[in-house]
Amino acid sequence: MITSGSNGISGEKSSRSKSRNLAAKSKIKDAFSFVELNNDTSKKRGSHTQRRYQLKNLSWKSMDTAVDGKESQGQEVAQEENPKSCELEYGSYCLWSVEHKEEMKDAIVKRLKDQLFMARAHYPSIAKLKHQERFTRELKQHIQEHERMLSDTIADADLPQFFAEKLEKMEGTIERIKSCEVGCSNVERKLRQLLDLTEDEAYFHTRQSAFLYHLGVQTMPKTHHCLSMRLTVEYFKSASPQRELLNKQKFEDPAFYHYVMFSRNVLAASTTINSTAMNSKDSGSIVFHVFTDTQNFYAMKHWFDRNSYLDANVHVTNIEDHNKLSKDVESLERQQLWPTEEFRVTFHNHSQPLRRQMKTEYISVFGHSHFLLPDLLPSLNRVVVLDDDMIVQKDLSSLWNLNMGDKVIGAVQFCGVRLGQLKAYVEENNFDADSCVWFSGLNVIELEKWRDLGITSLHDQSLQKDSSVSHRLEALPRGLLAFQDLIYPLKGSWVQSGLGYDYGISRIDIEKAATLHYNGVMKPWLDLAIHDYKSYWRKYMTNGERFMAECNIH
């Protein structure tokens, strides 16, 4: 696997091969354009931090922006010159491939391949020699035998029993080749052609691996789809306990600690809720409001009717069928579920050495459904919003005692990215370019101040100005600017982010954080998750649920 920027075996390439590779690269960039990547970490730590390479955005409009205002064309040049262009082209796949790279230790297979290359390089010259027809046929036969043998072989253990005989015969043939008078320039030319073909093949397999990786991290695992379907079927087959009816008054009582979550993932949402309840000093005072869509509502409903989390109360709501939404909201596309959106942005960082000037960060922001909170929870004031890729490790009740003054939202800010560095995606000019970017994940919301300032109406108006841009792509600029000068900065110890992509986070930093945010494409419920961080999530995963066992979720 390619991990340091070269696209295969290095070497001088002909202009014809270069043009072929450029065309191939252009095609694969187009093929990746639909993939939405994620995430960011607020700090870079540990001895593994050096392995965090610069990543190229594969999602929104080639989301590479420069501090000096240059657009993507100028940045492409900088990226091609960067020796770590693998990450710039393939994104977090390269981080994953570095960690899972396996060294080839099969010496016999290597030797057979070397023999095959040498024989192929000399064959055209030998075929032109007079009185060498028999030797030419013999060489061609050995080449074909090697090709057949290597076509089904990856490691030495895969070799057939007769490989030693073939290897010895080819060795003798190559020695005989060296005694023939052939033009060195012809052999060199043929070797270069073989080199180009091998490089193209390596590049193709890298693109294929990267595509499959991104497909794997962006699609729901089959086991999770099975769980959702089984729960939905079971909801209509059996009588649910209707536990929510017994706790209906608690759902609107401001005296309780109200948490909010927007999610389509049953297992992720339940794990976040379980971790919150288990680390709470008084789980009976917790109320969770889980908003989902019609497709996942019945699975969510049945799951939380079947499972309890100490004394915590869980209320599942179908946001697409909510009778408290105003008529103006109901007419918008936003009536659908729009959970947290995550974007990877790349820009120039001139404070770093030339080799590391291309900087990539991950930003998670509110989806459009978050702006419906004042309508969804009309009787409440302060709520805490959690993303479903969060794990809670400490009691969060002190968040309700924060004096936020005239601020609307409490969030962890990340000053590694300033709004001015994202000006290519923000049409408005009336913002503070030096303002730090804030993250979703763990947020404290003052709904009364939100209503007084009419933030939802302002957000709706900004969306209607440009109907040509999809709501999903508008989430980044609108989400960041909606709360300009209204952010109460939370201490960094509340959240440790980056567990979905950063291999360099130390165990000490993880264990002292109040919450863990698995922002990034390598979510903890995926097989492609970062192994060292997965145990912190699995610790709170529901056990003993028969549907999980039947769907092979362990």
C-alpha cells in the first residue's frame, strides 16, 4: 500500500505514461467526489503525531482553502509538490493504510518476480537474433510458466511444489541470456515500459483500495441494517411496554437534566445514552430526547422500550411527524432529519515548514435539524446536545450550573482553524476573521435566549437566499455564523475529539477527558475503527440483547 506520496515504483516516466496517469488521477478524483469525510481533533499529541499526514478533502466542492485566498487550482500545485500527496489525494485511507501495512517477507515470490521482469525485458531483443529461434521459444515458455505460477500466488506458502524446478530453469535461462549480444538500449527501454505498467497497476490497486475503504466507512454495516430491520419487524409483531407514557411529565419538566440527540443509528445512540447514565451521579434525573426519522423511528422506539439504562428516561420522537413544528418549518425541506454534519477542510498553513504547509482539519457543525430545537422542546430552557458518536466518561450535571451570561451556546472552540481561513465557503463579509471555529459534539444550549434572538428565523432566511446550494453543503457556513458572538467557550477538558481519525492521541488525554468524540470516518462501531480507541466505546455497548446476537453484532 502506498503511504508516503508516491503512486507506485519510482522512476523516470515517458510523457505518454505521464499523460495516462494524469487522466487516471482526474477520473478517480471525480469518482471520489461523492464521498463525505469527517472530522477533526483539537490537539495533536503523542509520539504517533508525526504520522498524521495532510489529507485532501473528498467531499464538498474540493474543500481546500488557502489563508492567502487562493482557490483550489493553486492548491493542487502545492499538493502535488508535497511529498505526502497520498493523504492529499486519498484522505484518511492513507492514515489507515499506514497502521495496517504489512511488509512482504516472501523472498521466493520476490525472486520469481525479478526473474520474470528480467526475462520479459530481454525477450524482444532475443527474438530478433538470428539462429536463436529454439532459445526464443524456450524463453517464451518459461515466461508463460512463471506468469501462470504467480497469477495464483501471493506468499511463499501459496507456491506449487514444483516451483524450485521452474526457478532453477529460469535462472539458467537468464544466465544464457547474458551471454547473448543484445542492445542495452532496447533492454533498458523494455524495462522502463514494464516499470510504467507496474506503477500503473500499483496506482490502480491503491485507488481501488481507497475507494473500498471510503465505501466501507460511509455505508451502514450489514449487521446494523439487520438490527434495525429486526427491531422494526418486532415492533409491529409484539406489544411494546409503552414506558414513555409513564414518564410523560418528566419529558417537559425543566427541573430534570435534559439531553438531546439527533440520530439514525440505534446502537450508537444507545451506547451514548448508556455511558451518560452510568457515569451520572443521579441517573433518575436524566431525560434523553432522541430525534430520528420515519425509517428508523420504530426500531429506535422498540429498542428503548426493551432496554433500560439505570433510571434514565428516554423519549424517542419522529422529527418528520412532529406536531409542534410551525407551519413555516413544515413547508421546508428541513422537516427531514438533518443530524450533525462533518467536513474536512484543507488550507495553507504558512507557519509550518514547506513540507507541511498543507493543513487539514475536521469540523463538525450543527445540522439543520438542530435549529428546530426551540420548536421541538417549547417548555424547556437549558439542554445539552450530544452527538451519537460521543462517549461520556464523567458526570455532566455541572453543565447546568454554568453561568453563560448572554451567550446562547456553550461549545469547545478550536483555534487551530479561524473563520478567515474558511472565507472561500462563507459568502458574508461581516464576520470576525480571527474568530475560532467551534465544534458540535457536546453543546450547552440556552433555548430561551435562542427564541428571544430569533436565531432559527435568521437561519431560515439565510438558507432561502441561495436555493441552488443543497442544505447539506450550507450546514458549514450557516452553522458557524449563526452563533457568531454567542459562543460560550467550554474548557478543552470537557471533550477529547479526534478518536475517529487521529492515531496519535495519548491514553492519558483520553482517560482524563469528560467525553470522547469519535469524529472522523473511523467510527467505533465499524470494523475500520481505530483499534486502540475501540475499547472505550465497547465498554458501554449494550450486552445480552438477542437481536444483536442474531445479527452478529459483538
